[in-house]
Amino acid sequence: MAKIERFEDIESWKLAREAVNLVYDATNGERFGRDFALCNQIRRAAISIMSNIAEGFERNGNKEFLQFLAVAKGSCGEVRAQLYIALDQGYLGKETFGEISETLLTTSRLISGMMKYLRQSEHRGSKFQ
């Protein structure tokens, strides 16, 4: 694994950022935008993914980073579940649904990989050296 010096170097963070932009694009539609509760919640959940990856990384310790990654992974599932609601309500089409879902599934897999790496790593972060 390449050395990661900033959270912006983390592939799952980059993909989470892409997912946020896709969610914002999808929720800018007039019909979706009128459903204030769902629009707000799906945006907040998408933001949570990239924010928790960044915050966990900045904590400088594997245990805390793992905890934040778990929250980020959970938020991936939350956004995907809300996408089904949006699809069922006709707020977005199957193509948009598929694009965002695939981005989130890949993000979730990358987060899982990072979690596995951190659990197996002997490096415990600057707090534990």
C-alpha cells in the first residue's frame, strides 16, 4: 500500500467525494428537491462518508480510524437504502440509481479493505508509538 500522508490521498475518500457530487446532482431535480426530508437526509449521509474518512484519518490512531471508517461504511449503506426510496418515488432514473449505487458499493469495498489493512497493521499511529 502506498504511503498516505493526507486524507485526500485515500482512494475511498476520493470516491466518496465523487459520490457526494453525484448525490447533489441527483437531488437538484425539482421533484426530488421538493421532498425536503429525503433530499436533506441523503445529502447528509453522503457527506458523512467522506467526512468520517477524513476525521478518522486525522485522529492519528488505528483504533479511532477504524471506528470512523465503520461509520463511513454504514453511511454508504444508508445512502444506498435512500436511493431505493428515491427510485421507487420516481425522483431518479435507473441509470442514475445504478451509477450512484456502484460508486457507493466500490467506496464501501475500499473502506473494508482499509479496515482490514488497519486491523492487520503493526503500525498503530503516532499516538501509539
